[in-house]
Amino acid sequence: MAGSMPAPTLTVVTDNSPLPHEDPAETITSTTNAESRDTEQNQVSLLVRQILGFLTESNEIRNELNARGVPPRTTRSMILLGMQDRQDDLKREFQATIAMSDKAHGKGALELVQLEEQVHQMIELERELEDAKNTARQRDLDPQLISMLTQIMQKSPGDNGEKTINTFLGYAIACGIPLNLASQIGNEIKSKSDSVLPKIAEELIDDKKKAKLQLLTDIAVGVMIGLIIMWLVV
């Protein structure tokens, strides 16, 4: 019929590649949002959350000590002495720190027992942090990148570093750095079925079971020896 409108053409996209007018950064963002529910169980996510927990707990203690007259540099020094197992030097540092706190806030503002307990707690957290980094290396992950990511997330707890990281990626795009490998790397990490924390938890549980079994064995042997001695005496 003359003057009739042409029938509309329907275009079917058969793959997940971006359309010609689409921005690669927008494609990565939409993919990330769609798959966000899968991030809880991959080894990078679990490791980052573990490290964040260590850092948060340690920083809370640091801030409390700082409020009681212990400067951050002194706290770092005590942690370093503990990591190096220099117990005598650490005890002297404890005494000097108490004297410093007494001078700044009055006697009794910080008790020696409390200081020792909190410093040893931070030393243990620091060791667990080192163990987590070693675990990352063993699993072919980059500890430096994980540390950078956790620091960004720690400084931006409101959005877990989303704005900072997206700004960084925006700068990379502005510099002409392609991001085509980002989704591939993320998918490879998430495709690994084994995770860091469950294995660590299983090892801790196994150690506790072994210790309990050893204790029960020792008790049983002790009872048997006692019965034998009693039988010989009678």
C-alpha cells in the first residue's frame, strides 16, 4: 500500500558482548551488580573480610590506648617488640608507657595489666594478619593488592570504598588503560570452589579435636596406671 510505514526491525543479541554504543565501564559495573550475590563465598572476598576484621579490632584498641595517653608510635613499637619476641624490652616499654600515661592523664589512667592484655591482643591480631597474607601467597593471590583493597575499604566504611575504586577505574579509562581483563580475573577467582576461611576453620577444628582426643587418651592411660598400682598394692 502506498505511503505505508515499513515494519519495525527486531535485533536479537545472542551474546553478552557490549553493544557498539555501550561504555565498557558501564558493562563492567552492570555485570558486577548482577553478580554481587556471588561475592560472599570467593576466596578474595573472604580473605579481605577477614583482614578487615583484624584491622578493625586492632584499631579499636589503638584508639583506646591513644585516648589514655599512649601515642600510636609507642603502640607500634610495643607490637614490633612482641612480634620479635623481645620480652625483656617489651616489659621495659610497658613500664615506660605506664609512666607516660600517668604523666598525661594522672596516676591510674591506664593499669599495667590492662596495657599488657591489650598489647598482647594486638600482637596476636598482627600474627593472624601475617598468616592471612601468607595464605594469599599460597593461593597465588597478590597480598599487596589485597592490602590496598582492604585499606581503601577501611577508610570508606560507608560504601566499602566503592567511590574511591570507581574513581580509580575512571582515571584508568581516562589514561586509555583497557579494562577488558577485569571481569575475566574476577570470574576466575569466583569460579574456584575452595575458599580460604573454611579451610582455616577446618584446620582449627581438627587441631581442637586432636587436642581433645589426646587429653582423653592421657586420662585413660592415667586411670589404667592407677588401677594397676592399686592392684599391685592390694
